[in-house]
Amino acid sequence: MSTTPFFTLLAHLLALNANHSDPFSLYGPLLCSVLSRLNEPELIAVLFDDLCERLEPVGDGRIPDWIGLIGKDTKDGLSEKSMAKLVVAVRIREALLKSFPLIGFPLTISSLTSFSTHLSTSHLDIWPSILQIESLHPFPTAFEPLDPRTPLHNPVEDKNAVLEDVSRGRKLFNSIYGKVAGRVIESLRWGHPNLVDCALKLIYTPVLSDLRILQEPLDSSLLCLVLCFSSDLPPQTKGHFRGAQNHQATDEQLCQILSSVRGLMEWTGQRLRLERMEFVGKTEGFSGRR
């Protein structure tokens, strides 16, 4: 691990991400998810606290629908600062939760437990509201049927509901991989016949395609990208790099995000084989060299 203080690194990351003060910026959710992947749960609280000092007001016209779950009286009683903190905290926690299929459940548990402890002791102005929002806003119970090439052992009576869920999960999958979606399906099936079902049934439909809090498909696409990139997985990083581009990510966004992730990885001493990620080097402003 680097001897450079973490706050020095944070100053560098803030300079890279010009929109970090916007409560709806992906700066906090994405980088906290990477810290979770890197097994640095305590630093999530440090990044969050530093970010809270810089937040702009949410603004009445931008308050998300899910804030209504805390009730009008509680909502009206929040200060501008508390409202901004609440939006950021819930979005970070959602990103941490949605990370579990890509980084593993133990790391996710560790990060969310650590962050909950911090919020419950240092941010009492928003902690009760976070609990209320999350308890009334669970992941949907969504199911994909098994792949058509395999028997469906447990048919679901409500065929319409199944079709709707299939559409949501596979729509996101197709929008990420675009023209090569079929090739990705075959690649998964080559790895193991059940990998396709695992991806669609356990990840894309109930988790990644739930857009109620992280509300844009690009948000989920970038989350997958940074977690694959920080896991030093060139083939998967390439797929989600193209997916982010398919969701209209700009070179500037990709450069800011990947440079930030690289900074975290180098600070923690994690390996990153950029020589195997030549596709990233084509992003304007991003270089594989220091």
C-alpha cells in the first residue's frame, strides 16, 4: 500500500471528477464500490465524509420519487445538506449492494456492514431515513425461466409476469453487449451450460436491471465496468467498456472514471495489467503510461 495519505489521493480524485459535488454524480457510488472490491471497507466512510463537505443542494425539481418513502413530514424536516447526504448515501449503498454478483458476497457484507456502522453513529440526521427507504424498497422478486435449451422444471403460473421480467433483464443485457450479445451468450455457454441462466436469472433481471435508485442503464453499465477493471479482468472489462459506449458514455467520462479507479488500485498496491487492455488506451485522455 502507498505511503501517500488517503486524503492526498482523494484530492487527486476530486480534481479528476469535476462533477463530484452533484448529489447524483456517480463519483461516490462507483469509487465506493471499487473500494469494496479492493477490500478497503473503512475507506468508504472516509470518502463519503469528504464528499459530504462538498455537496450541492439537490433542488426541489430533482428529488427522486423514492425519497417519498420517508413521509412528507420527515422529508420537509430535512435540511438541504441532509437531503443531499441522504441521496448520496442511498445511491452509494445501492451500488455496493448491486456489486455483490461481480465481487462476491463476503466483500459486499463487509463493506455494507462497515458503512452502516459509520452512518448509524456519525450521520444520525439521515440514518433513520436510510433504514426506512431500504426496508420499503427491496429488490424485486424477479425470475427468469431457464434457457430454452433446458427443461423448465418449475413453471410459473403467471406467464405475463415472467415475460415482463425476461424483457427487463435481457433488454439490459442486449443493450450492454449490442451486436455481440449472441456471441457473449455462446461464450458463457461454452464456459458452462448454466452460466447463461446464472447471468440472466440471478444478476441481470433481479439486480442490475433494477433502475429505481441508480436510474440509468449507463449507471449499471459503468458499475460493471469499474468492478471488472479493478478486478484486472481484461475480457470482461472490454465487454463492459463497449457496453458503456453503447449507453453513450463519453470519452471524458470513461477517462475520469478509469483514471480514478487506477489511482485507487495503485494506492492499494493492486495489480493492473494495462498491457492487456489496449482498448482502454484508445479512450481520449487515458494512457496506459504514468
